[in-house]
Amino acid sequence: MTKRKVTVEDICKIKFVSDPRFTPCGKALAFTLTTADVDKNGYESAIYVVNEHKEMTRITYSPKKKEGLVKDTSPRWSPDSKYLAFASNRGGKKRIFIMPTSGEARPITDMAGSSITWSPDSKRIAFVAKDPQEKEEIKNPDKMHFTKLRYKFNGQGYFVDKRVNYLWVVDIDTGEVKKVTNTEYHDSMPEWSPCGQYLAFVSTRHEDETNLWSDIYIVEVATGETRKLTQNNGPASMPSWSPCGKYIAFVGHNKVEKHSANQNIWIIPATGGEAKNLTLNYDRSIGSGPGSDSRYGAGNNTPIWKKDSSGLFFRVGDHGLSVVCLVDLDGNVEELVTEKQGFTSFDVHEVNGQVKIAYNAENPVHPAEIYVFANGFQTKMTSCNDQLMAELELFYPENYTFKSAKDWEIEGWIMKPVGFEAGKKYPVVVQIHGGPASAYGWSFYHEFQLLCSLGYGVVYTNPRGSRTYGEDFTHGVIGDWGGHDYDDIMSAVDYVTKTYEWIDNDRVGVTGGSYGGYLCNWIATQTDRFKAIVTLRSISNLYTKYGVSDIGWYGNRRGMGGADLWDGPEKGIGEDFIMSRSAIRFADQVTTPILIIHSEEDYRCPFEQAEQFYVALKRLGKAPVELLVFKRENHELSRSGRPWNRFDRLRGIVDWFERYLK
């Protein structure tokens, strides 16, 4: 079969699998499959089941195609195997549905519920939702009035709806819905006790809005009586009740505002008491792992108890790959799934000590499929993307390490261009990930393969600040944005240009998004080493970002080592320091052609960051600069934006490098 090169449009030919969930018997898995509808410029999702013979069946269908883009997501089996619950927007309204193993789905609430979880007796479902009766009529849609410090969030917009999220329980036979919590604070992540009388949940109940640390609470479903369980000096989330009922596990840390702190697994007696950190000596952060631009949909990352309550299964990232581990109650960790791949969610089935682990894993040359790990072996259960991948010329990356500033070892990957010929010289594009506490690794990036198909090599690396290498490595960037992280990127360029003779040293470009966009802007002001730059959803002015980003007032402050806007020069960490690490301060030094791509509704790295840099560079006139903006898109454009916009974003990147790098 003659293979073809990857195209821009292939990003929306990928079928995105997510959220695998074992049936109670363990012989099949439900999961969500999402596909792009390019004509309608959006996405549809349906629930599928794959059995132990790898036979895949679609089990949810929208009754009316004319409804538009229907999304059936979040499959959850009842413990007695009689029903599958899921969330759907069919009928034009978001609701929770249940479907018998043989029969039609029916809505059991008239509310847009999330965090669906079955009671142990399969008679009730707990969920999270706002109270529809509390919704106020908006008389003037042009008016927004805020009284809270947190008044917007990326992907959600401005908090015009003042209602909070409560916990609810619905009886699946009678349809009776009961509000279980009722305070002024948001509640989330309900988890049933084995006896079915209580729910553990997460809430941030502080009058001080600057205190963002959440705690684990327990509420008695019948009475609504609530008690606080945790007292950590840090976040606590993802509660999981032990099968024996004695303990509640949760994920968090107690290191206050240490921005790089590992998220650990803790257990605490359900009756209250001192929490114990089970993964204190395992230097990895729970839930971390390599990123990808070819995923859609959520899933489980809450640690899962062994049936005998002797330990918990959990997911971490380690050196650019995703790993599933088991920790016992003494803190001993065993790494179970260690393939060269990345994934975002997992589930566990255990009978008589026999364990099966399901997850949606991808590798550098194949988007995610559903896999099951059992008896020491990994088995691929679905083939949703096999046909598409078989058509394409793809390149598998080569892994390398090098020494950078302060003699730190840094890991990276390099991909040759498709059609590579020995003896020829090729341009390369350096990719920089966001975060900074995220990571590249053994996962699939359509954008990388696209650039390779067009004759570029691709270089990507995990500079200090990245996850998957331990807490000290992640902390290496705190208070030093634009410092040794910049050195790591430049050292990576030096390493690959000296090591790989096929790289044309005079044709090296760079691109990156979010924090990666920050480094692209910073690079533009510090060196003329690169011939072309594409900066994505970037940061140019850390001082203004503190006040306009949805997380700027706390995230950037922690990231900059506690530097605050009004700290004076006597502290050495105030305005002068913040601006000394902002690209806008040095815009007059930019001579490299730079394309700025941004989303108008990006509230994480707001659009004004792009506007400032664009206007400065345009006015100074020392370098070609263009601004490409996408309306109705937010910070997630590259990962879940509308198909037409994803296409044009990629075309913009390609066009810029074709003009200034090729």
C-alpha cells in the first residue's frame, strides 16, 4: 500500500477514544468515542462497548439527527450491571440518562449533571449540578456585575451565573431528586461510602478568597449533616472510599504555595484523624504525564482501591511516559504499566486478586486506542485509528539526553522529515510545551507529524520545570522564568545541531504555546539564532497577566517565586524583577520574523498579551510580524477548537515556516 503524507485535515479524521470503564463482570469496557463533523464545524460523541474478543459495538444513538451535534459521554455502569448511566445533550438539553442493558435510554434528571456516581446498591446516582430554581432572569444581557475575586475561567467565560454547584442524589426508580448539600460554596467529586449512607466530596469553604486550598468533606445523604475531614496546608481532591469503609484516600499536598509540589496519595480515617502520605518517597506527581494535541474527552484519574483495601492503583508520568502503579498502605510502590506511551485516564477490575487495567493509550505514531493490561502484558482492544494510520507516512522519534546549565540532565526527542535522505540538509522546528509543569514524551502529536511530512525535522525537549522528572526538577523554573529554562532550550539546539549532521544550522525555527509561547517571545528578544518564530496563546507581559488571566493573580505569583506587583526593589522580587522577565520590556531587540496566533476568548493567557506584543513589534518595525486571531475560541484551540479553526491555525504555522524557514 502506497502511503501518503500527513495533511492539515487529518487532525479531524482521528477518532478520539476516552474514559474506559469496565463492566462489573470485567468482560467488557464502555468508553466514549468522539469524532469531528467538519461540515457542522464541531464534534459528536457516542458510547461504545468493546468485549474481551475485541468486538466493538456502538450502544448510544441520538434519536434525531437534526438535533445537531450530540454528545453522549461519561459512561458509568451500575454495580448490579443492569444499567449504564451517561451524560448527554440530546434533545438540546444537558441531562443524565440511564439505559438498561437491553432497552432504550431515558433521562432520569432534568438537570445538567456531572460527576455521575452510582450508589453501592445501584438504586441511586449522585451527581453535581446547579439548582435550576435559583437561576435568575437576566434583564440586561449587556450588564455584568462581579463581587468575587474569581469572576472568569478559561473555557467557561465570565461567571454571570452566580449559582454554585451542589451535590444531588436521584432515585432511579421514582425519579425523586434530593439536594444533599446547600451552602454558598461549590462542591464536587462525590464518592459513595460502601454502606451507601454517606458521600465524600471536595469543597473550598473559606471566606478568604485568596485561599484556594480545597478539603475533603463527608455528608450524610439522609440528613445533610456535613463534617470536614482534612486539615492539609494545600489542595485535597479526588476522594476514594476504601472497600472496607475505614479510610478515604485523596490526592494533594501539604506544601502550601509551593507551585511545583508533587501531588501525592494520602489516606485518612473516615472517622477523622491524621492523614498519611503514601507516596511521599515516590518522587512523581499523581496524574501527570505527556501531553498530546490529539485527545478529546475526560476520564478517571482518581486512585482506585484494591478490593481488600490493601493499596491503591494510580497514574503518574515518568520520563515522558504514562505509568500505572500500585502503592500499599506502607508506602511501597510497584510500577505496573510502563510501556512507551501516554494516556489520560484508566480503570481497574479485580476479581480474586486477578487485576486488569484499562486505559486509552497513544504512542508517537498512533493516536489513542483502548488497551488492557493483565498478567504482565498489554493488549490493544480497539482499532479505531488503524486504517488512517496505515495510510500515512509517519516518523518515530529518537530519544536523547544532554547536559545543560548547572549540569542538569535534560531529555528530548527528535524526528526526521518524511522522505529523509542521508547527506541532505533539512530545516528543523523546535517545539516548546506549555505549563511549565507539563511534559512532552512518548505520545502522539499530529502537528509534529505534519511538519515532518512537509520536510522539517522536529525537536522537542523537557526543560527544567517539566513534570515527570521529580519535584526538584519541576521546581527548577520557579522564580526563574526566562533563566535556566531558556538555557535548556538553547542547549537543546546546540546539542542537536552538533549531533545530527542532517540539520541545517541556518534554518532552525521555534514554536510553542502558553508557557511555551512565553519562551518563544522571550527567545525572540534574547537571540537571533532562529530564522522564524510562531508564538501561540502566549505571554508577553507578566505584570499585566497577573491581573487579567483567570489564574494570573495566584498562578503567576507562585510561578515567579512569590514576586508580587507592588513589592518594592528592596525585596528584589517586585515590579522590576517581573518586568525584567517579560518579553515586552525587550521588544526593541526582536529582529526575527514572528507570527502571533491567539484566541480572542483565551482567559488563561488573555488576548491582550498578544495585542501588546504585536503592537510593540509593529510600531518598532525591526522584524516582520503578523497577528492571527480566532474568534469564539479559548486557550484550548489546538486541542479541542472547532475543526475549521484548527485547520487554519495549522495552516498559519505551516505558511509562516514555509515563508521564512524553508
